Amino acid sequence: MKEKRIPYTNILPIFTLFVVSIVFGLISKGRTLSPNNMLSVVDQSFTVMIGGMGMIFVLCHGGIDLAIGSTACLSAFVASRLVMNYGIIPMIIVSMCVGVLVGMVAGAVVAVFKVPSFMVTVALQTGIRGIANYLAATSGIVIAPPSVQKFNDMSIKVPVVIAMLIITGYIFEYTRIGLYSKAVGENELCCKISGVNVIKVKIIDFAISGAMSGMTGIFYLARTGGMSNMIGKGLEMKVILALLLGGIPVVGGMDSKMFKVVLGSLTVIMLENGLSVAGITGGLYQLIEGIMLVVVCVLTTILKRRSALHDEKMMLEVNKAL
């Protein structure tokens, strides 16, 4: 009986996080590894982590969602204007619903009209951010009530993030939605021939990404204590970098795993934190992030080829499920 082999792409994110932590720990003489700093890293990683829980559904089928930051901003704005005085739960529901609506629009345009997801989500990113800017200019200052600001406590955020990770992880790893999404990323034509409704799969994936963007907006709102049109600015690039540092292939497929979102999010925040502590900011900081992004993309592509046999076995499971 052959030993079960662990795919290289599952080891890469663990190795990356370990190396980044050790390197910056040595450079900062242990400051980045202090308990207080590690707690700060975990806290800052939550918004990236939640955004990644949604983005992975889109990325694994070969798409991309560059509108998650703008969607987070608009969702939080709408929720704060409509139901802020009713407490945090109604705000979460409204914010996620707005995100789902935006995601479904993006998914429909991508899936039905065959427009590349990059172009669609860039257009949405610009348009939605414009709406958020208009709302900010006409709504005045919006201060979050104590019930919303209390949501920023670690004792509340940690259980919420864990619950969301369990739910999205189960959907992604153990239901047909996740299985079909990964299968579409491997071979879309084969999925169509096998009877998979690819249009439906893509729309659902973008809707999930939108829902998680809405939840991210609430986290931003609770952290800042008020509404701002800068909420979610740059979130999409952080999430993409986190997913790639987590070892998720650029083209998606069966190597996409939810645990990689967690590892990648921690890695990207540890990287930012370590560079900041080391006094590296501005252009040099962006250069280092860019180099790491290219290196990780190359490594994941090479390792994905080595995991081809493992992917073929997973594809057989899809055919059995049909």
C-alpha cells in the first residue's frame, strides 16, 4: 500500500509564513515576535482573511474579483445609513445583502456575457467607489454607535471569524459548490460536457465573494468607529497577495484550499508589519512585496504541475458526484 503524499502546494504556505516570521524576528531582534505584536498581526489579518474567504471561490474557478474593497465600502455605507440604530445584527445582514447583489451583477456579466472578470470588476471597483464618494460627500459625518464599536473587541471578533471560517470552509471543501468551482478552474469545457451549470457556479462564487466583502465592511466600520470613503481601499490587492502567498494557484483549480487563506492572510500582514518595524516603507516596501508576489506565483505554478496526478484524482470525484 502506497503512502499518501502531501502535495507540495500544501507545504509552501506553512514554509512561507515560517520563513517570513523568522527573518523579520531576527531583523527586529524579536520585536515582531512579541506577544503584543503577534496579537496585533492576528487582529489586522481579520479583514484580509474574511475577504479571502470570499475571493477564493472566484479565484479557484479562474476568475478574479477586484471590486471587494469598493463593495465593502458601499455595503458598510448602506448599512450605516439604513439600520445603524437597530444594532449590529441588522447591519451585518444589510451589508452582506448589498455585497451579494453586487457580486451577482458581476457574476452575471462575467458568466452570461463572457466578459473577463478582470475588466468587469475593475469597472465595478471604479463605479462603486464613485458611489461611496458621493454618499460620503452628501451624508456628512457618520459615527458608529457603541453597539457597533463593541464589535471591534477581540473577544467578539475571534469567534465570529472562526464561525465564518467553518461555514465557508465547509461549503468550499465539502459541498458541490466548492467542488464544481475548483473543477471549473481545472477544465471548464470538461465541466460543461459533464453537465455542470458553469454559469450558475460562477454567479454563486461572485455572490459569496460579495457577501464576504459586506462582512469585511462591517469589520472596518467597527474598527474605525465611523464611516469613511477610504474603507476597503487597497483591500483587493492585499487579499490577492494573501491568497498567492498562501499557495493558491493563479489559475485556480483543485489545489485551492481554505486553510491557505488563513496562512496567507497572516503571512501578508506579518510581512507588512515586519517591513514597517524594520523601517522599510514607501517604494522599497512595494518593491519587496512585488518581488515576493512574482516568486510565489512561479513557485505555485511549478508545484501545481507536480501535483497534476493529485488533481486528476479529484476530478474523478466530480464525475462521481454528478
